[in-house]
Amino acid sequence: MPSAEDTSVHQERPVVRPTHQDEIAEAGSELMGGRSGRWTRVGSTALTPVGAVALVALGMFALGMVQKLPCYNWAWFRGAGSQYTHACYSDIPHLYVGRGFSDGLVPYLDRLPGDMQYLEYPVLTGVFMQIASWLTPGGSIQHREQMYWMVNAGMLMICAVIIAVCVARTHRRRPWDGLLVALAPAFALTATINWDLLAVALTAAAMLMWSRGRVLAFGVLIGLATAAKLYPVLLLGPVFVLCWRAGKWREFGLATFGAAASWLVVNLPVMIFAPEGWSKFYGFSEERGIDFGSFWLIITQRTGMTIETPTVNHVSELLMALLCAAIAVLTLTAPRRPRFAQLAFLVVAAFILVNKVYSPQYVLWLIPLAALARPRWRDFLIWQTCEVMYFLGIWMYLAYTMSGDKHQGLPTEGYQLAIILHLLGTLYLCAVVVRDILMPERDVVRRDGSDDPSGGVLDGAEDAFVLRRAAHPPRHAVPAVEGPRVEWGAGRGPAAD
């Protein structure tokens, strides 16, 4: 039976072997016996590439759970400082009590005691949290908090596997790119801090549907993802400009309709029966001031000035609008129509960069998009190193703020450096993706002559609208490493089929 690394019985061209194209992937493969691929034979009882990615994702998620053990055993319950010094903080056990789940309160309907009157999460995330509370066994309050985290971790583990599998299947010929997600250190470290993996899983599934040309399913999943977290709706922006360039207006309309319909199905009942509770998420997002991880925090700490929340909101929205306009211009002027994953990464990264808060788990939004946009281990690991440094930096800074006169942890200047590292790492990966768009011959996904493996109806489509000399061949075009020569700037032909 032929090996999946040598040929594909289902596709015209062989599966891409990262260990033959990426020096870091090749070096890393030596830990598992080299690049022969003896455990990934199609049609045998051995693992397929997608199966291997899923198992690695499970293993890394489990390691992330082990990293939380000091908090699970005692640090969540014996003073806040210890959960920061052990870098194992999680919102999940704290909000089990703080948002009324331990008392049987119903999200959005029942008013909470204290300053936070209602649950400040979107509806689908609230449903996820409620289901986990139903599955939590009884006992002492500490035991129930522990079990609530454990139940949520089990549910989030399913989301993690879905994300890794969807990324592995989105580019048909590049299943091993899913290992970028499965092995991402920031993924394991932040997976159980909050409930973001639900929205990330729905978004990854949506991108898989788009890559298969299932436009309505993509829209429905984007709508559900937006009902769990706000950022997935941003992906409709790249779809809009790409469909504009390709003249695929019907497909864009169908995707938008699906997104709006599924979002309404989830939200409308809560909007009708608990309007005040439903609106809490949006009001809280608007009223929230400058917080951890943002360049806004550096400005206020370095200058001592106070920036009012409405000012931050307006400037952030203006900056985001300008960056989206720049991405649109880039899309319409690039020598080849950019790949969907590239634009999806850029627009979400732009949102993260200008936002007034950057919680450490927000890196989860970008990891699957980065793996599809720039599946190159060197660039991915540079970015991940910056994110791990930020992950450690924020907890050590919080430990410092709570240590009093002991001054244990990372002082303000050190935390500002951690923020800068996060910003620079994200900007670096954005710059590499933009370079790939402007010089498509540098794009490792297109090196074999592919157009946009995750583009679905856009893959190989003719351009209908471009600006300036958008369709001219790049100056530095080079022959493909394997497969036919890449004819950049040409219409649909053998290289794009």
C-alpha cells in the first residue's frame, strides 16, 4: 500500500512533506525516527496524518492540564498570589462561584450579586458554561470548583482536537500543518484559562467548510462562532474583499445570510426574554477601560496620563477601520489574489493589536489562522516564543503587584517589555504574511503551483476586479519546488486546477 508521504490515492498530487521542505520540521522529526513517515501509511492500521495530529493535540492539551495542577490542588483556593507565581491561573473555577453557577442561577435571566449584575459572556459561551455546571458533581464548594474546571477542560479538549483536525484537513495536501496547532506551546498553556476554544473550534470548522466550497455551512458556523465570541465575525471582511475581486457576490451573500441567521437563532430568544442580561456582554465590552496586554497600557503607565474609555474606543475603532482598509487595498492590488487564510489572520491580528485589552488566551484566536496563513516552523516558533514570554510576563507582573513590600515577580518595566515582545512577535508574523501576498512565490503553500487550497469557490477563480497592475507577474518568480511551474498572474490553468 502506498505511503501518504509518497502519494495520495485520492488526489492528483502528493501530500506535501514538511520534513522535505522545512529545515526545522526535518530536525524535529529526528525525535520520532526521522522523516520516513513509517507510522502514516494510507489504508493500513497505522495512523493517518490527521489521526497523528489529533493524538498530538490530545497529548499537548493534557500537558497543559498538568501545568495547572498546582492551582487545581491548592493555589486557586489559598491566596491569589500563588496562582500567579505558578502561572496556572484560570477564570473557570473562580467564575463558577462568581457568576452564580454554584448557586444554580440561570445566566442572563437571574441577576447576580455584586457589581457584575449579569453574565458578561456571549450567549453560546454562556450555554457552554451552563452545560458544564449541570455536569459538575456535588460536594464541598472547593471540590465543585475543581470538578467544574475538570468538566470544562474535558469539553474544551474536544474543541482542541476539532481545531487541530480542521486545520489538518483545510489544506488537502498539507495535513501535517495541523502539527503547528497541536504543538503550539501557547495553545497548551492558555487552553483552559477561559472558554475561547469554543469560538476557535467553530471558526476552524467554518474555514474547513469554506475550503470545501460549502458556503452556507461556512456562514452558519461563523454565526455560531460569533455567538460565542465576537471576533469571528471579522472573517466576513476578508470574504467580502476576496469575493469582490473574484466577482463571487452570490457566495458572499449566502455566507452572510447563513451567519446572520445562525447568530439570530442563538441570540433572539435571550434578546426577547432577558434583554438586559443579553446586552451585558456588549455593554461590558464598551465600558471596559484600558487593561492588560495592550499598547494603551504602556502609554498610560509611561506617561502617567489618563485616557478616557470613550476616547480609547473611538481611536481603536478608527485604527481598526484604517487597517481593514489597508488590507482591502492590499487584496485588490496584490499580484495574485491573497489566500483566504492570509487575510483572515491579518484582520484578526489587526483587531488584537489595536484592542484595549489583550488577555493571554487571545493567542488562541490566531494560532489556527497562523498555521494556515504561514505554515513555516521558523516564523511560527518566533511568534510563539514571544507569546510564551508574554504568558509568563503577565502572571509574574500580577504576582509582583500582589507581593506588597516583598516585590516578588516582574516589575512594571519588565511587564511592559513583555507586552512589547507580544506586539513585535505578532507584527513580525503579519509582516511575513504581507510579504507572501506581495511576493506569492515566497508563499510555501503556493510553491507547488496551488492557488488557494483553503479558498473553496475562490480557488483558481478568475479575477473580476483589481486595482492598478494587480495581475502582473511578480518580479522574483521562481520555478516551483515540486509540481508544475507556477504561472503567477495568469488566469486559471493547469497550475491552478
